[in-house]
Amino acid sequence: MEGSKTTSIPLLQEESSRCSEGTASRVQTIANIVVSIVGTGVLGLPFAFLTAGWLAGSVATVFAGISVYYCMFLLVKCSNKLSLKEEEGEDDDDDGDDLTNIKTYGDLGYECMGTTGRLMVETLIGISQCGGCVVNLVFIGQNLSSVFRAHNLSFSTYILLLVPIEIGLSWIRSLSSLAHFSIFANVCNVLAMGIVVKEDIQQVLKSEFLFDDRTAITSKFGGLAFAVGMAVFCFEGFGMTLALEASMKDKRSFPKVLAQAFFGIALLYVLFGFFGYMAYGDQTKDIITLNLPRNWWALTVQIGMCLGLIFTFPITVHPLNEIIERRLKKNKWCYNSNKENDSDHGHSTTRIGVLGIYSSRGILVIGLAVLASYVPEFGVFTSLVGSTVCALIAFVFPAIFHLKLLASSLNLWQKALDLFILSCGLLFAVYGTYNTVISV
């Protein structure tokens, strides 16, 4: 889970570059793709299937997976085009090495649309990351309020009680110190999904008339849009696409590896959403773990997932801290140029800068917690994020970049497909926002 997506990419080098040699094997890359995409959002898919119907939800999930994969492939093609241009520039002119240096989605936006492109892409990724952080906080709050329901505290109260803990954890500058918690969170996610599937199958086997009271396709188009928004949120991982490709030893096989990973993830999502809805029908909660029986193993998994997300929250919010601190570095009061001190790329942090870093991290945690405490429902907010910023990141910008960089080499149907994706992405963002707002 973007953005949302929990966690860290354990096998990916932080300073990967497209120009450097990758070391990750096919298996390692598939593992990294799965870790960077699958997150807590998957636990809301059964509710999306309830909203759209089991058949419509399955189709929406597969459609979202295919569309997101294709647009990720477009990003890789655009980046490869610019990298080839850079190599040709270096052959013609020794000073051409500053032409392109594509490491991130934002770099690609800069090469295609200048500073405006970088700003739009990084802003949307930042908003998407905020959405993922809020989703995790809502998940923690709702599950803790369910586990400790005897205390009669609202989920927003549990979120606000976590603020001091999250501020303290956010002040840990070394993410490696939290790596074990990241692994713990992933293990809890797997266990939770396994227990949910086990419980789902048991519930399904008890039902004599499984399909009689389970809707295949709801009559409202908004239900389908809701499911697509949820699925897009679950698949979104564009911020890591270029870094994942750069990490591979055999970069030419990345599209095939990406397709294999997406096929497996899409199959997992469809089965998880289908069996979750079939098991509980109209009683399906917006977080499927809330449907689990109140026995010791189910409660243990819920608490374990909450603890894992609590301790990995600083990792999830880290890209936002980097964006803020990158702005602070431009302020002479926060950073002084110091060539003798290369601990921060030739800059040393002043006392005001240190105070600014700690203050900004604390304020960010407080802001996200307050926002999460006002979120009406986990499923509604997740679909809203998927329908808006994730749709723009996943569909609109890849199509624009592809048309801008490779228009001369594209045939008519390829251009038509890009325009179709671009138009559908914009329309979906508008309608998804409207549909989510009126459903609140």
C-alpha cells in the first residue's frame, strides 16, 4: 500500500539510478513490487464488492489492474526514451550528461513539462501519500475501538491518543531502526489475510444458498465507480515504478516481471474481495477484519496489525518529511553550506534547522491525525483517494507523457488509446469525487 502502501522496500537500494547497474533478481523484484503495492487497502475490497456486486467488483478489479499495469509500462517506455536520448547526447557532446537524469516520477514530469510538471506530479504523489497515511490511521482507530469496545471510546479518540507516540517515532532519523517493525507489519498483514480467508471459506461452506442473496451487479453505476476507485487505490504504486525497474539486474525483463506480479496481485484481490462478500453479504464491514469473530486469535491479529502500522507509520510518512525538509534546505537559516562537512551533501544543519525538522515532523503527524479523526468511513475515503489523486497519477500523466515524448513513433491506434486513457482518467476523477461526496 501506497502511498498508502505500508512500508519499505527491503531489497531496493535507496540511491538507485537508471544509469547504475541494478542487482535485484526477478524474484526479488516481484517481491518488491508486491510489498510496494499491497497494503491495508486490500481489507476494504469485500466492502467494494458489496457496493458494486460480486461480478461487477471482480470485473472492476481486473480492469483497474490491467489499466494500472499498462500505464506503468508507459512510464518505463518514456523513461527509456529519455535515457536513450541522454546516451546519444553523450556520444555527440561530452557536456550532454546533464540532459536527463531520470530517477523518479517527478524527474519524468520535469523532462516532459518543466518545473510545472515536476510540481504537479510531486504534489499529487504527496497528497496520495497523505491519503495512505490517513487510511492507516483510520484502520488503526477503527480496529482498536472494535477490540476495546468495552471502553466506549470512539475511533477518533484512539487516533488522537496515538499522536505523542507517532511524534516520538517520527523523530527517529534512521529508517533502518524501524526495519524490523516493517517486517512485523508485513507478517501481520499476511496472517490477517490468511485468517480472513479461512473465516470466509468457513462462512461460505455453511451457506446453502450462496448466490441467492448476493448481488452480482448493483443497479447503480456509482457502485461500480466506487469499486474501481477502491481497486485503483489498492494497485497504485507509481512512485516506485522507475526505482523498481532501475533496481533490476536485467532491466529488459521488467515489463514481463511487472505483468507477472500484477497478475498474481489481481487474482489475490479478486478472490479476497469475492470470498469476503460471499461470507458476510449485506453485513460486510468497510474493513473486513471488523467482521471477524471475537476470539483470541482474531483479536491477536487485529492488535498485531495495529502495532505494526503504528511502528511503521514513520516509514509511511517519510516521503512527506523528505519533501518538507527539501524545502527547508533552501533556507539559509536552516542549512549552511559547508564543503568540509559532507554528511548532508555539503550542507550542515543549523540549530534552527534541527528545530525546524523536528517541529515540521510533529506538526505533520498532528495534521494527519486530525484529518483522520474526521474521516467518516474507511471505504469511502479510500475510494475517494483512489478516484481522484490516484487516478490522475495512474492514468492521466502517463498518457500525457507518452504522447509528448513518443508521439512521432506512435501509430494512430496507440495515440487513440492514450487519448482514451487520458479522457477516461479525467472523467473518472471528476465523477469519482462527486459519487464519493454524495455517498457520505
